[in-house]
Amino acid sequence: MVRATLAVVALVALVYPSSVAGLWPLPRSLQTGSQALTLSSSFSIDSAFTAPDDLKSAISRTLDYVRKDKHERLVVGRGSADASKIKSAPSLNKLSLQLESKTPLSIAQEAIKPFESRDESYTLTVPVNGDAILRANSTLGLFRGLTTFTQLWYTAGDAVYTIEAPITITDKPAYPYRGLMLDTARNFFPVADIKRTLDAMSWVKINTFHWHVVDSQSFPLQIAAFPELSQKGAYSATEVYTPEDVKDIITYAGERGIDVIVEFDVPGHTSIISKSHSDFIACPEAAPWSQFANEPPAGQLRLASPSVISFVQSLFSSLADQFPSRYISTGGDEVNLNCYNKDADTQAQLKKNGQNLEQALSTFVLKIHSTLKGKGKTPVVWEEMVIDHPVGVSNDTIVMVWISSANVRAVVNKGYRVVHAPSDYFYLVSGGWVGNNIPGNSWCDPFKTWQKAYSFNPLANLTAAQTPLVLGGQHLLWAEQSDPSNLDSIVWPRAAASAEVFWTGANQPSGKPRNVDEALPRLHDIRYRFVQRGVKAVALQPLWCALRPGVCNLQA
Amino acid sequence: MVRATLAVVALVALVYPSSVAGLWPLPRSLQTGSQALTLSSSFSIDSAFTAPDDLKSAISRTLDYVRKDKHERLVVGRGSADASKIKSAPSLNKLSLQLESKTPLSIAQEAIKPFESRDESYTLTVPVNGDAILRANSTLGLFRGLTTFTQLWYTAGDAVYTIEAPITITDKPAYPYRGLMLDTARNFFPVADIKRTLDAMSWVKINTFHWHVVDSQSFPLQIAAFPELSQKGAYSATEVYTPEDVKDIITYAGERGIDVIVEFDVPGHTSIISKSHSDFIACPEAAPWSQFANEPPAGQLRLASPSVISFVQSLFSSLADQFPSRYISTGGDEVNLNCYNKDADTQAQLKKNGQNLEQALSTFVLKIHSTLKGKGKTPVVWEEMVIDHPVGVSNDTIVMVWISSANVRAVVNKGYRVVHAPSDYFYLVSGGWVGNNIPGNSWCDPFKTWQKAYSFNPLANLTAAQTPLVLGGQHLLWAEQSDPSNLDSIVWPRAAASAEVFWTGANQPSGKPRNVDEALPRLHDIRYRFVQRGVKAVALQPLWCALRPGVCNLQA
């Protein structure tokens, strides 16, 4: 009898340590106490240095969140049992930000540094008495620490409080790339939806917005040098991203510690360009589409054509000027050979060039990459460009693995750095969308739950020496069945799962492996906080379960 | 060469008849022309009789929709090609409503008549010259016709127009029950969300809101005679439906031609009652839950206890007074025998009563049904009450089949009327929600697409003589992973599929069988209309496909 009781107590302590509260992602190192501490009504955040404007704004948002989240603890009674503790608790008057530099770079400037020199580390101490201190090497680190700070506080009546003071956190990401990909071409997303998504990303320390901005279905990006592309290729005159919109998005992202990596996916996925440059596209809207593309409409850039290459180089040059990120993606997935084999123009050009298709593809890609390098950019490609069509991209190229997580090893074995974007873990879509497909199933089925994503091991099948080649990873939203109607609900909170996988790494601060049992209560917590902040993340369980950690587990 | 061309033309005409435009559900009989007609800027709707207030409001909403939908035709160019037609088109000044009665009943009164005497039929004629006429036998029929009328119109610039005049529609539903079930107990839905859903339901002529209002996880329904149930059982003091809220919802539904059938699911699915009446519930929150219930928390009404029976009768009596519908559901799914077998109290009571469990269940259910019949109500039950536990409910009882569509025949063979609610076609949920279930799959997988629902045959495996026993059917939203965040996106437009299955019946107006190819362009249409009206229905395809009917089909 006594043994059984002890076992139960031990189990509860093991699985649901109260010492992680609602933090997401988990910090790398964390100590908490068990004392109550309230936020003073005059609570303020100050800095001993000249804060750049975007840090000032971040401070202001932090104050807003801690006051306005109005998030009650997810326990039966919603924190009413904390009332007496709160009543006698000391209060925190100030959070002081500390930085070595007196005239630091902005968050936005830090956010676009190369991965190897980007510093997101910070330490945060919240004592029971005295001021809280947030220290970092960069404004970007301070911003990450402010984000953590907002997750420490709960509301009960008028009080904003924690019951886990004192708190000491030393934190930095396990991986430098933690992203979210959004496709804005299958269906259009207004700037406001993208901004709301950038906010949500920053709340879980995602630092990369991989913007798959155009595709075969539409070309919403207005490019000053090529206005005809969006004039003829956008869904409408209002469903476009103007240069001002792009600047606005980049600025908004930067202020939130997010690098915007734009993708112009070539040579496939470009059918819509035929509307403005019919001579540039092979097999435009050819039928049956399934013989010419993985989805309708078919259509690919005539990659062997000198004028096409020149056009694409010029377009990438333009993008390179527009996007300050060090990184830019040239795509390269799902090149359909049949489209080129049946395109007389391409065949004639190949003959003229004395090249076969693979050679022409290599020339095409390497010329574009050369243009990008001339602009100081590092290219990013989909896995096909090193596995299916080894076109010879240079070893600094970053490779995104999407077809299967099993392909990572092959890419790493070739010495490339990888970003995990596997469909078998991180695809937010599921289900078929072609019209007369009655079961509606597809290659993307089944639905990838947060638990599945959370169980992803970034280092699976790799040697210790290969570890540094893993930059991180991301969830991805292909928008065939998404638009603003379901953006929040299809992305959140699932994308938070990869955010923690790549920030926290393999283990909890305790040294124990991360696991879904421990994670679920915290994911509930951040999900309800998302909702309070206006992002419609979906419920993971009945509230009854969210208030009773572990009780709705399979074996409970 | 000629043959091939002809074949293509024939195919296009077959699959995408322009003569159905954006109507959803398809009317039973439809003739359209090919002339343009605009809505006059002074367009009005009048009636030669004294319109009840709710019909007046419906007229006002109709005028709003036709003016404010601002829905452009889903074709390449979005109707810009219609400009010249529109310019020279006659305009419609008036829609006249006609009814036999000079002092008709309200829509709400008609909407709660018994199925057999409920009349939703109407005829609508929209001539090229002269007034449009909407004629019906009831205000409910007029309301259905007004709903159809709103779907005739598109916007181009300032014009509101159709290119299919003249239009003649004769319409009535194939089945009297076309529902949507919402579970408001696993997670709470505020009144505003329910009202928005009722609006959306009415747009596709769904006429029944099956309100699964309470369950084991929470008891949000305030009942005047038993205030303790929601006081102790609601998620919070604000997550409740007050008697005023209920009245508000019933009124709002009635004005939109929707009958509200409330369900109090007994004897299972009642764990939360233990919070206010601990002596009424067997195995409350027993662990492991999987031995005592199909989902946590376990807990069932002590069905053999006279005081429990008396309490439940009294509660149903109260519900019968509160809800004007002729129908009320006593639930009865997933009764867990182990819970009762291990409950000493129930075992003692059975012994005292000289009954076994099945006999006690029968007594329990029949006493409740007797109470309901005394109040003029017809009971509704889940299929277990006639298949797994044939408790002897009377033959007028309506049976909802949910476990599998294959079970319909067994129910009908016993002579009961059925409502189709099969998990294999109409469940809006998918995926597991228990905590540590890494694949996340569940009994509810895979995701049921609109195509799957649309392919449902209400008469499968039934004899012609059994046909009248099929009342209709409905989609169902169990809310373990839903709340206001994803209500619209998980329900719409999928629930529109069953709305058409049960309104239109097996065939298109042409006599050809309904099919997903023909339906998809119209479903896109109504989906975009939903979005324009503020309901966040999800995109079914890239807009590129929505603008090009058939081109994104599997074999296109």
C-alpha cells in the first residue's frame, strides 16, 4: 500500500514537474522556486543602454502581453487556490535589460546575421525580492528573453503573478534555423494575416519565415522590374504584395527576430509566368496535368533558353536587392522531365547548346546561384537539387529535405547543410484536393499531429561528425486548401512543436529526454495564450483535460 | 477530328451545366435561360399578406445579402466578360411573395411542426421582364425560397446580376430532417458562435440544430430547477447557457427555419453531474478511464436508483418546457457495463429491484420517454438503444445511427425511423486527442472529405417499403479538438454536403445522379459566399482551380 502510493507520487513528479509552468519552448537551463510573486502595478522594463527602436517596441509589447494576456492557470479552479499566496506575495517592480554594447544593433539587424554569428542567447533572473534582470549579448537575445518573460505570468482577479519564484533561466537555441514556410500562391494571404502569423511565430521563438511567395497558380509578388508578372499572374489587382507590402513584412518580421527567406521556385512551379511571358514556359497548362506536373497547372521555365536564364537571373537579382536576408531559395522541387521532353522549343535549344536536360538544368541553377552569390547571398534548394538532379550546387548551399525524413542522410553524406522540412512530420496539410477524388486521400495523409512532429529526432541516422550540418527545421503550409479562413487553425499550435524541437533540442532542462507527456500541459498553456492574443490556435483536448494534466492520457 | 471536338463539347456540357449557377442545395426542378438581368437599385421585396415579424426580418436579410455579398462569378476574369451583357440588361424591380393565408404562422412556428406536416416547398420565378414571384404554402417555404433567391446574384463593379434569366424553380426537400449536431460540452461555444452557425446552416437549408449541450466534461446548461448542475459543472461562471441564452438561440434558430433538438445524453456521458450530485453517478472519474468509458472522464447515472430516475425525469420535464421542438434526444450511446458492474450502489439497487442491468436500463429509458410523451414530445435516441440494448422504446422513437452507416438496416428492420449520422461519412472530427498518443490516429480517422459525405446514399441496403423510415441526416461536430477557434473551418463547407444530399435527394434536376464533378463548382461558389458573409469556410482548392471548373480533377 505504501509502495503503491509512493510510486504514484513519484510518477506525478516525474511527468509533470511544476517547475516548467507554461514555457514554450523549454529553456535549456531552468531553476524555479515555489514562492508567489506578483507584478507591481507600476512594473516597468528599463535598459542601461540606448535601446534601438525595435527593442523599445518589443518592451512595449512585453508590457502589453503581461497585462493583457489575462491567462488563468490551467488547473481545476483556475488559480483561485492561489489567492492567499498572492495576497501576501512580494511584488516585482522592474525588469532591467543588460547588454555589453552601449549602442547595440537593432533586433532586425541581428536577426539577419549569418547563422554562425547570430546570437539568441540570454539569461533571465526573477528574484523574490529586488529587480529582475535580463542579460544578453545582443538585442536579439534580449528579445528572446522578453518572450520568455511574458510566459511566466498568470492572472487571478486583478493580480498578475507567478507561484514559481525565484526563477533563473539560461537559454540559447539548440539549432540556428527554426522556421515556418507559408505558400502564398495557391491561395492568397493578405499582409495582416502574415503579420499575425509572424507575431505568433515570435511567441515560440521561430526565427525564419520561409516565404514560398509565388507558384504555378498565381504570382502575387509585384516586382518593380517585371510588373507584368503580377499584373497578369496575380489572382486580382488587390491580391498582390506591393514593394511596400514586402518591406512592411520584412520590417515587421525583423522587429520580431525573424529572418525572411524568400523562395522563387524554379524551374518547375512557374506555370503562371506563361500569362505574361508565354514564350518562357514549356507545357503551360498541358493536359492531362498528371503527365506534366505533380499538380495542376503544368508549366515550367524553358531552362535551356538563354533569354529565360537571363530573365530569371535578373529576377533573382531583384529579389536579392529587395530581401535583406543572407539566404534566398531557388526551390528546385518536382522538375517534370516529360514536360521538357515534349517541348519542341526546349529540345531545339538543347540541341543547339549541345547539352542534355540534366546538363542544362545544371547550367540554369548554377548561373542563378552565381548571380545570388554575387549579391552576397547563400542559396537554399529543395532536396531534389542534390539527390535526384545533382546539378553541382556548391557545398555552402542549404538543402531542405521535404519528401521524407529518410532522405536527410543522403544529403548530409554529400556534405550539405540541411533544414528538416519532412512531409512525414512537419506538413501541416493532409487530404487530397483534386476535384473528383471521393475518398479524398492523398500522398500527404495522414494528418500530422503535434505529437508526431514533437517526436522528431533531428539527428536520426547521422554520425556525431555530421551533427553540425543540421541547421534546424520547420513546419510547412502548402495552401491548396488554406487561406485566411483556416490559417491560424491549421498552423497553430502544431507549428509550435517544431519550434521546441529545434530550440530546446533533445532534452528537458533536467537532462531527461523531451516527451509528449511532459509537453502537453505546456502546449495547452501556450495555446490558450495564443487565443488570448488573437491567434485562433485549435484546442488539443476538452478543457476538462487541459485542467487535469495526464488524466486524459491513453493509459491514465 | 470533328468527333473528338464534339465529344469534348458534350462532356463539358454534361459535367458543368451552366444552368445551376451557384445554387446549393440544388433545387428539385430548375429551368434557366441565358439572358442577363440586373437587380434594380430600387429593388424591393413585398408581400400581399401580413408578414410575420420573422419573415419581415428574413426579407431584410435577403436584401442585405444580395447587396452585400459582393460575390464575383468564379470564372477567369471574374465576370468582367459579362460587362456588355450587363450594360444592356433589363433590371428586376420587385420580388413578390405570395401565400394562400392572409395571416400566416411565423417561420419559427412552421419550423417546429412535426416532420409530416412541415412544408418547406416553394416556387420561384425570375422573368426577364416583370416582377419575380415567390410562392409557397407556408412562411417556411417562402424563407427557403428567399434563401435560393440570394444565391442567384453575382457582383461585377456596381452591378448585381445574373446571366441565367429567366429562372423557374420548383423546390421542396427530399427528406424532412437535415441537421447539424454540435457538442458544446467538450469545449464551450459562446452564443455568438452558435448564432453564426445557425445563419450558415440556414444558407444551405439545414433545418435542425441537434444540440448535444452537456456531456461528461462540462454542464454548461443552466436549468432553473437545478442550478447546481451548471454551478458545479460548467467550465466557469461565464461558460454557461442561461435560460435567456437558450431562448435567444431557439428564437434565432426558429427565425431561420431551424428546429432545435436538445440532447441530454443519458445514462452515460454524465460524469460531470458527480460534481453537484456525487451520489447520482457511478464510477466518477474512475481510472484507468478506458475500463469505464470510451473517453475520460468515466461516470454514468446510477440508472437503477429511484432518486436518480426521478431527478432525470424532472430534468427532462424541465427541458421539454424550455425547448418548443416536438423532438428531444435522450441519447443512450456508449453505456459502459463495467462501470455498473463495479458500482456497489448500483448492484445493491438492482438486487433490491429484482432486475438485471438491461432490465434496469429499460425501466430507466422508458420512464424518461414516458415523461417526454406526457409533454407531447417524441424521443430521439442513439442506435445502441435499439441495437445493443433493445430497451423497448416505442416505434415512434427516432433513431440516430452513428457507429456505422452499415447499421442503418438493422434499425430500419425493427421499424424505427432513422436519422443518418454515420461516423464513416458525416463526422467532422478526425484524429486522436488523448495525450500521449504519438501517431495521433483514432477510430475517427481518416478525415471525412466533403466528397465522401456527398457520395452518401441515404437509401443504401433498404427496400422501397423502408424508404419512408429515412427522415434524413446530418453532419456532427464532437468538440474534443474544437472550440470557437476552428468552428467555422472544421464545419464548413463540409456540412453543406449533407445539406444537399438530404435536400436534393439522389438526382440533379436533369434527372442525372448527383456527383462530385458537377457539385464542386457550386460548392466553391457557396463557400466563397460564406466567406463574404463572415463564416470562415475553408478553401477546397487553389483559387486557380475554383476559376476553372474541372481542370483540377484527377483525370483532367
